[in-house]
Amino acid sequence: MAASELIQDDDDIRPHVEVNVTTTNPVSPPPPQRAVNGKASLHAPSPSPPTAGEPRPEVGGVGSLLMQHQLVRSLTRGLRRHCDYVKISVPEERADRLPREWWKTGVAFLYAVFNLVFTTVVITVVHERVPDKSVSPPLPDKFFDYVDRVPWAFTVTEVNGLILVGLWLIQWLLLEHKSIVGRRCFFLIGTLYMYRCITMYVTTLPVPGRHMVCAPKLYNDSTGKIWRILRLISGGDSPRWMWWYHWFCWVLSASGVICILVAHEHYSIDVLVGYIATTRIFWWYHTMANTHALREAPNNFLLRTWWNPIFNFLERNVQTTVPLVFSWPVPLPASCRQRYRMVEGGRDE
């Protein structure tokens, strides 16, 4: 015979337990007695004495029924005790502490584009103030005194710059938290271009070499200046096993800086100031971003920088260090995802 019981509680749903027990001599039990509170009693009534001529029932059938009820009750108590430890809470802290906020990335991108366009405007304006080479010769530079000019060196600098930009774009597309990394880079690029605008406009130096041929001055030709501006406009961490990538990018950057000097396209002071400004603002920004205790420290003098309000705007909701995680920029098709889950499931088994 078969016996089943469904256990329910008012607060939570208990599992459905079914127990199948087979006995050799099944005997149909009499209906259970009703208790005072209206609930069915789990104990079977005592059998009435057999009358004359009636077969005597076997005692084993009643005992097997009691054993079934006891087994179901013991299983139920065990499951109730076990259910208290089944709940597993998985907090989504990383998703909350590293919000994407693409709209902030868009604001940082507009900030970088604005300063890039503004740089071309300042170059056009400053070009009208550059003194003539016949009147103001190039300033003396110690590096130029010891190293002769190499005409093709500046081309190497431009090629290295294009390669580095392409590598950065590929790496950025493969990052998981590309929105946070992107707005940081856009802010740094825009700020450096703004510094360049200020330094070019404040102090106008003569050209660094007589080989340089400047475009003709436009003076009061506003239309010509606008067309010149348009022509000018048209013109993170990685893992340790990628040490070769670190060195490759570093060699490209260093060779590009050296080739600028070898080509006599910029003064040594220009390269030195550019290096100091680029590295310091990068280190200051990421020190503040990765060390959250400094954001509210009373003795942190980095809070006095002029760009600290912009930093708070961009990094307010980023509550932890951005991990180095790569992902595909385009989501995989549903069939590929299903196969991937099947493979992972097979590995787990």
C-alpha cells in the first residue's frame, strides 16, 4: 500500500514528501477517529474483537501503518530543520558599487572634444603672434646643440602616436567597466589640452628651428581662420603576464618623445613640462579614485585642486577600485551562450 502526506505551514511552504511502503498482507484500516479539536488523529483505533466466524486480522498491518506515519513525521521534522540553512543570500555589491553611468562618460567625452576644438582655435590665434624667424631666431637649447636634426624623426613620433591610440581603443573596448575607464581618460585628455591652450596663449615662443615653414598669417581674415581651424580638426592597468605589452607601449612612448626632440620640433622645456603635467595629473587622479579614505580626509591637500568638484561629479558613486576584467564588447548569440552553459555544466559535473 502507499501513504503520502503534504506538510504546509502558515509562514513558508514546506516540501512535498511522498513515501512508498509495500507490505505483504495489506489490511484496509478503519476511518480515523476525530479528536476534540477537529483534527484527525494519527493513531489508529484499537481493533474490535473478532466475532465468531469472522477471520482474525493480522497485527502486522496495523504496525506497518504506524511505522509509515512515524517515518513520514521523522522525515518532515528533518526537512524542517534543514530548510533553515538552505537560504543563500548573494549580495550584488559589485554591481551597486561600480555603476556604469554612461551619461557621465558622455559628459566627459564632450569636455575632451571641447578642449580639443578650443586647442585648434588657440593655435590659429597664436599663429598670428609668432615672431618672424628673421627677427627672432630660435632660442638656444642644449639638446639641439649636441644632437643634429633628423628630418624623418617626427614622422616616427606621429606613427607611434597612432599605434598607441589604436591599442588604447582596442583595450578599452575589451574592458568590462569601460564606462568608468572611458570617462577618466576623457577627463585627463581634456584637461591636458586645456593646459596646452593656456601655456600657448600666455607665452608665445619663436619656432624651435629654421627648418620649420609656417603657414602664412591671416591677420584680420576671419573666414580664413575658421577654415584653418576646420582643417586642423579633421587632421588602464593590465595584468603582469602582459609585461611585454607594458614594455611595448613604453618603448613607443619614449621613442616618440625622443624623436620630437631629435626632429627639433619642440624645445626641451616643452617636453619636460608636458611629461610632468601628464604624469602628475594621472597619478593624482587615480590616487584619489583608488584610495577612498582620501576623499574625506581633512588633511588631504589634493582636495584643493581646481578639478576636485569635477572629480566628485565623476567618481561619486564609484565606491571601490575598478577591477581589471575583460569581456566581449558585443554580446554573444543565444546559441553560443547555450553551448557555453552546457560546457560549463559538464565541467561542474
